[in-house]
Amino acid sequence: MDFNAYSSEVLEWLEGVRKNRGVDAEKTLMLCKNIRDYAREQDDEKLLGYAYYYSGETYYLLNDVDKLFRNLSCSLPYLEHSRQHGLLARAYNILAITSMNRGNAPFAMDYYLNARMYCEKYKLYDIGIIININIGMLYNNFGEYRQAEKYLEQAYDLLQKNGEIPEYYNYLLNIYIGLGNSCFYQEEYMQAQEYALRAKEACAGHMGELEQIAFSCFEARLCSAMGKKEERDR
């Protein structure tokens, strides 16, 4: 989205949000308020969508659920009207994650499917990978394992078409663990083990601490189910 037509002051606010998001919540929220106040005076939907989205994202990181929902819900029509489809898909994704964390799976699925629709319509492949992974994980939680596999495989296909992204190995690991879990829950342990081997071969040397913990937990559950106690306890 091009913001170059705005004044230097507005551009400074926008750049400040980009630099401080995820780092300095107080400063990010202050800058978003500046943008929002200015945008209301100018009746500028593009800036309103931007300010409400990044306020909502910041409240998500602060775990302030009420303000998260309030800001992201406000952002949706402005992002839609100003064609900021990437932020729109991300807003739906955050709303879905938060709904799932609050135990409201049907709402989460609705939000995810909205996000996925925008990703497909506007070819937002990088966000689409995340959305398909998250939908796959949600279907695993529902016990609808074939549906989970369908979305995880779509995430894999998108990832292979758009492999030059920094999160490549993180996404690949999540896809393999998700597919492995789909098999695990159906007691298809040999197929689950195949996904574990693929994950180890492809992602070895590319896992951070959290990724290593996630993979080790999956591998331990699988070894336990297959009666491989010595491998599990290594």
C-alpha cells in the first residue's frame, strides 16, 4: 500500500509504527492514536484501517482481548474499502487465533475462512500459508483429520511455490507436525513416523529452541504410542 502522498508528519507516524510494533507497545499505540485522530478529521479510510489494525495487533501482543477485538473489528471495513487486503487477512487471522484461545472454535473457523478467501482472491501466498496451517490445526482439534490433511497439504503446496521466504523452515516444520498429528490421532503411526522423518531431514539445523521443543514433543508422543520407550527417553 502506497502512503507516499501523505505529509512528512503522517509518514513519520507510519514509519514509527512499523519500527516500534512488537517492540514498544506504548509508543506504537500513541502513534496509532495520532494517525487515527488525523484520519478522522480527514475522513481517510486507508489511515483508519491502518491505525485500527496496528492498535489491535499491539493489544494482541499485550493479551488485552477486549481492546484487541474492538480495534480489529473496527479495522475490517476500513481495510476492505481501502483495499489493504494483506492487513485484512492478518486481522481475520488474529481474530481467529484469539477466538480459538477463548474456546470459540466456530467463530475461529469463520474468521479463518474469511482470511483464506482474501488470500486466494488477491494471491496473498505468504499469509495464505499461515492460514491454511491454522485451519489444518483447527480441524485436527475438531477430530476431522482428513479435512486437516487437505488444508495442510494446500499449505505445503503454497510453501513450495513460494519457498524464498524467511519463515520457510518454520512453516515446513509446522506442516509436517500437523500432518503427523492427523495420522497419529487416527493411529496411523507408520505414516506419522514418515512425517517425523521428513521433518527431521528437511528442518535439521534450521530449528530454533521453540521449534525443537515442538518437534521433540511430537516425536516423544509418537515413540510412546509405538512402544519405542528407549527412543522416547533419549
